[in-house]
Amino acid sequence: MQHQDKEPAEELREVIKGFWYGSIDFTALPSGFEILPDGYTEIIFCFGSAFSLSTREGLQLLPSPFLVGLLGQPILLHAANRLEVIGIKCFPWTVFDLLGLPSNKDGVRIFEHPIAGLQPKLENLIEAGNIEKALAEVEQYFLNVRAQLATNSMLFKAGDVMREAGGNIPVSQIAAVAHATVRTLERNFKQASGHTVKDVSALIRFEQARDKLWCYPDTNLADLAEELGYTDRPHLNREFKRYSNTTPAAFAREIKKKKQTITSDFVAFIQK
């Protein structure tokens, strides 16, 4: 298993959290990967093997690239043999403007877009082992897009304060920082992301809990609830189970078992 991160250029930091590369060989491993919700939307390029989405009707093959939007529940992806991935981790209030697409609430979205034209060049670079160049190509694509994108300072300010607060901040305070009324902020935020401010804040807070338990599975849950602004441990339990289908205690126990086979870089991908 390999993983590599790339920080975005200064010009992109308001719209993109980062770029990453990952590879894993499924030849001797179970093929299923569960993706847990978090506060980001990701554009995913696949090389070698391909991802299939587990649905009620069976496995649905996903083209490259595809979009993983904000999730309300975990999703299960499958792959075979050696899979290599380039991901672009975007803020949910900026990704649809970046792509020039209408926002929606789809968990996994298949879309037709000029960005798919990067696939052949990226594939050649990946095959040659030139990961840094492949990530640089993706970054340059978005630098070109960003130069033509109008700035929405209200959404940028709102998003910044939400992430800085770990999702634990009232909508009225977010609106005040963004110099907007609550109604205006909510309307613009939902139009841009497909979700309400409250929806995204709750996901950001779940993400903090998930990551803390991933890194420190022995964390005291009552202390964690207080740290993240939940009313109490039962509140944390309810919200955590809402997004993960399991309790924080059960999640922590499972992580202890899986730590031997999954690195901390793949926190959102839980092997099944």
C-alpha cells in the first residue's frame, strides 16, 4: 500500500483541500472498501483496476473519474488486482462551481466532463511511476479553472469558520462571520453544495470524531463528546451511528483489529 499527498497551490486553497495518490494490491486481500462520510467531496481517478459500487441491484461499474459527494451513510466499493487512485479533495461548497455542474445530494455521481480528458495522460504517468508529475498535471488543470472562476467570499468565509470550529458552531455565527443574513447564507450554501449549513456542519463534526478514534481508539468517549461539542456521550453515540451505522465504541474496537493492515493515510477507507 502506498500513499502520497500534495498540498494545493496558494491560489487553490480556498476551493481545494488537497490532492492525493494511493495504491493497493487486492490480489491477496478482500475486495471491499467501505467509505465513511466526511465533510469533503472528492473527484476520483482510477487506474489499473476499476471501482464498482455496491447497490441493491448488484455491483455498478464506475467510470474514471467519478465523484464521491457528501455521504449520509457509508458506501461500499469493490476493486480487484492492483488499483491506483488519484483523488482531488474539494470543499463541498466549491466543487460544483469548479466543475461547472449543478449541485445535488448524490452520494456517488457519474458525470460527463472535460476533466475526463486527463485520464490518458495521467494513466501514462502512473504507469511510468511518475506520481508527482501526475499530481502536478491535475493541479495545473484546476489552476486554469480557478483563474476563470468568480470568487464567492461569503461561502469561502463560511466554509473556513465551519472547518476551524470542527462543525461545532451555530449557523447564526457562521452568517455573522460571512457578513450575511442566515437566510442568504443558507440559500447560497445549499445552491452551491446541495446541502444545508447544518448538514455539512454535522458531517464535519462526525469527521473529527471518526479521525480521533482512528488515531486514538482508546480515547475516552465522554471526553471526546465534550471536546467536540456534543451534549453528552449518548448524543455522540446517536450522531456517530447516524453516519457510520455503528457506535463509537464498536468503531474503535474494529479499528484496533484493522490497524495491522491499513495505514492511517486511508482513514476513510475501511477494509471489509
